[in-house]
Amino acid sequence: MRYIEGEDRYQKTFFPESLDDYITENNPVRFIDAFIENLDLRDLGFVHSETKDTGRKPYNPGDILKLYIYGYLNRVRTSRSLEKLTHQNIEVIWLMRKLKPDFKTIADFRRDNGKAIKQVLKKFTILCRQLGVLGSEIIAVDGSKFKAQNSEQRNYSKNQLEYMLKKAEDKVNEYLEQLKSNDLQEPEVTRMSAEELESKIKLIKERTKQYKEHLLEMEQSGDKQISISDPDSRKMRTRNGKQISYNVQIAVDEKNKLIIANDVTNEGNDLNQLHNMALQTQESLSDKKFDLVADKGYYNLEDIKKCQDLGIDCYIAKPDYRSRRKGMFSSEEFIYDESKDCYTCPAGNELEYRTTVFSDKKWFDFYKSKACKTCSLKHKCTTSKDGRRIARWIHQDILDKLDKNAEYKKHLINKRKAIVEHPFGTLKRSMGYDYFLCKGLKNVKTEFSLTVLAYNIKRLLNIIDFKRLMSNISTNYINLLIKKYSTCI
């Protein structure tokens, strides 16, 4: 039989092949290696970036970071799977220079270097700006739910815990009654022995103690729910029903859909995230002027005011505040006259300023009209005997300007989906990252930072010619390699 034959595995060669020969010139691992080697790990704050003269030598944090980036680019995230790659994958063997850290070392690196990994993302953003792939003019913000490592059976609300406590007490009473009845019956008639009943009662009492501890913890923290496996995760409303999740936030540049800023929160909605994402984006872009686009879930009075103070123009669709009662006038139908400082109602009556009240951590001016009592349209306006009152936030002029801008640039708001949902689609569908492996908000944030870094690298490799990309960092890279390996040459 004639076949193409491979080489003899036991044949010894005098001049062994170079490991570098197995890696093509445009292999992504060459970019990963070059990019990390150009970073000042000590300045970024990585653990073990400075070593001592005594004691056991640690692994270079840059090498472990390279391993993580490669893994996240190739849908490998667990520390044990990454450890396996260092033994089996030729690209990883080249990237790690045959280093084989164990899974515990790999896992500890992710746990201990959350802030430093976040800084690496900022360095990558700087590289993208140098390459001209960032528009830095229009940034879209959005959130999405990623599943946490906590089952629904191990998440409880206050009502659930109180119900289970009541059920446990009823069960204990039932077993106690059965114990009493067993004493009056013949041994062969009893269904469970006294030892079995006492064992069950003991088990229920232990569970009852746990339920009470959970209730006390909820009262002290002020939370409305508690998760047992991952205490920071929360039950949230998603497109697939309610799930135990985290709320992931990203800010995306319009030009090439690169993620500029990211965060993870356990709040069930996006209402308090606008200013946070605007601030992070501004830091990443070095205070460069940009416009922020978001959906109506971000329409928060205080956050919009804070963004305006930062010099950021926001374009956010206004929520529909029309009255839920059919046929009733909404506050939107009352027209404000800035020169008179009054509102005009649908009936043509003027509502004048009456008082200023501090409510929900904000100051509001209240407007009212004496004509309400005799108005023929009162039944369509309010059910209050005192008439209709209109509340106006003291910084409402900022929102009025925002609403006018949003109407003027409606095409920008409509374009938001095409900008920000592209990365979420890639992360969840193409890269398979719709759930977290880590537990705890701190660790989850680190995990998502690595995910974003992998996404941005993947995106950049598709946008820029590889030779051009490498030439931007090749000079520094070559100098670093010469310095690093001069003792070996």
C-alpha cells in the first residue's frame, strides 16, 4: 500500500527544528506576545511584577496574561483547561516558551490582578487611537444580562424565606405529633421510628436556623433577595424570563465597534449607569470630546446632569410618561412658559409656582392653579379635590435641551442598536460568553475585562493589516527581546 508517510517519531536529529518555525508570520499569538511585552507591568500594578532576591521565583505575570488572552480568544476560560493547553497546544507552547504553570497559579493570577487587567484595556485603547481605528466622536452605551454561577433554587426573596420558615415549623409540629401518637400505638403499627423522626426534626431545625440567618442578613444589607452560591448575583428580568445574572455595561465606539469602557453591576436595570460609563469612557479617551447615545433605560435626571457637567452631550430617547389611566391628561400635555415661570394646562389655565420640595434626593418646584376646582375638564385631569399639581425638577432646562437634541438627532438614537449590539452579539453568539465562571462581583469584573480585551484584539486583527499592526510595535518589541534574551545569545 502506498501512502504519504510521516517521520519516524524516534529518529534523532542533530539540528532540531526551531519552535518558531511552527508559528506562521501572521499568527495572532505573535501580536499577543508583542503587545504584552511592550507593557510596563510594574507601572500597571501586576502582582509579582517586582521580584525579591530570595525565595522561590514566581512566574512572570506577563506570561500568565498572554495565556489568558489566548484562552479567551479561543473560548477557553477555566484554569484547568488553560493548564492543559500549555502541554498540548503548539501555539501556547511557543507563546509561553514551554512554561507550564499549574491551574492554581493560573486561577490566582486572575483573582489577584483585577485592577491591573483593567489598566491593560486602557493601554490597548491608546494603541487603537495611535492606529486610527477609533472615531472617538459618538459612543453608544448599553447593558445586557450575563448568567451567574448561582441556580434559581439557591436564590431567595424575603417572602420565600418566610414561607419556607412557616412550612418548616408546620413540618416539625407534624413530626412531633407523630412522635406522640407513636407512643400510644403498637410498635408494628408505627410508620417511622422515634429515631427517624428525631433525625428529621433535627435536620429541619438546622434549615430553619439557616433561613433565619438569611433573613437577618437581608434586613441588615437592605437587599430584597439573597443568593447562596454567588452572594453578589441577583435575579433579573431577561428576554428568557427571570434568571440569576449580572448586568454587564459597555461603551462602544461608532467607527469600528470597539469597546472603550466596561463594567459589571448587580443592579437589575440601567437607570444609574449613565454617569459611571460616561466617566470611564472619558478617562479611556483622555478627556477627548464625544457624544453619548443610550436608550430610554438610562434616562436618569441626576446622571444626565452629571454628564452635562463633564461636557458630554447625551442623546437619549425619552420614556413615555403618559398617564396609564385611559382618557387622562399626561404631564407632557402641560406646556411650560419660561418667561412667566408657569405651566398652561390643556384647558388653557395657567399653573403658577407654589413651593419647592425635596423629594427622592432631588429638589422639585410645584405648580398649581386655582381654576382646577371649577374646570370642566377636571375629570380628565385629576381625581384630587385640591386639583392638579405639576412637579418640575430645578434643572429641568437641561432635560428640555436634551429632549430637543434627541428629537433633532433621532437618526443617532436609531443608529444606537447597530453600534452597541454588535459587540454583545459577538460576545454571546460567536465567542460563547453569555455566562460567568467566577463568583463575586470583584472576580466577575476581572473576568469580563479579559473578555473585552479578547474581543477588542479579535476585532483589531480583523480591521488592520497584520504587518502594519506589527510594525507599529515592532521597534520597541525587538529592543525588548534583545535586552531580555541577550544573556542566552
